[in-house]
Amino acid sequence: MDQLLGREGEGLKRGLVLPVFGAMICLIALGAFTSPGAHAAKPKLADLKLRSGSASLASGVLTGSITVQNSGKKRAAASKAAITWKGPGKSSPIGELSTPSLGPGRSATTRFRITLPASPAPGTYTVTACADATSKVREVRESNNCRRIGSVTITAPPPIDTTAPDTTINTGPTG
């Protein structure tokens, strides 16, 4: 190469080294020099995710809806979704819903109406829904199955008046 470029080519050789070296680093990072099959292809699986939801409380009944989407590349079998709430104390399951089989890219909205357990403790409860709660569907990712869909507040019942009623009996004029 020295004979072809002469003394003037020294700078050209040095100027080519960094760009060529940089290009090789980029190609290696992108996997251009690895053998075919070295990177395992992701299996074609379903990927259920809870896309959206809502919840509200009236007269001891929790109502709302959830939308479950299959963002994977394979049909997801029918499955169960769970509604849980977390408030003062602990997290508790309060309902289960059936979700239909979903093809790739499809979604379904399911409405729910759940009568709450008798006398829940007063406080604010976070309501969460989880798709595929029974882990029946083999998925690409499990981390997107649950989502907070609302919060509800349970207030304490008004206090009971325990004072004795006025028991004075007035029978009219005396005498």
C-alpha cells in the first residue's frame, strides 16, 4: 500500500483506520459477524395484557369493565381475569371474569358487577384487574397482565345514637 500511495498517502491510511474500525464495531454490535441461528428467535406466543379498565362503587356493589388485548403472534385460549382490591390490611381477590379466546391483535371488553363482602373496613381501596389470572395461557411476557383500574372509598357508617330517649310521660293536668 505504501508503494501505491507514496508519502502523501500516509495521512490517508491513518484517516481510514478509525472509520473502518468504527464500522466494524457497529457491525459486531448489530450481530453481523455471528453465525446464523446464534440468536434464538422468539417463539410465536400469545401476549395477553390488560389494556384498560374502570371501577366504581355504589350501594355495596363494585361495577366496571376491563379490556384484555392479545398483542402476541398466536391465538390466546379463553382464560380468567381476576379483580382484586387492596385497602386497609391486605390485598384480597373479590371477583373472577371469563375472557374469550383472542386472536393476534384482537381485544375484548368484559363488564363486571361484584357485590362486596359484608362490612368491609372503612378506607380507600385500590382496585386491580389481572388478565390470565390462572396462568392458563403461555405468553411472551407476564409482566403486563395486571393494571390498576380505579380506587373506591368505603366510609364508616354513621354512629348509632346511644342516648336514652326522653321517657317523661305527660298525662295532662293534675289536680
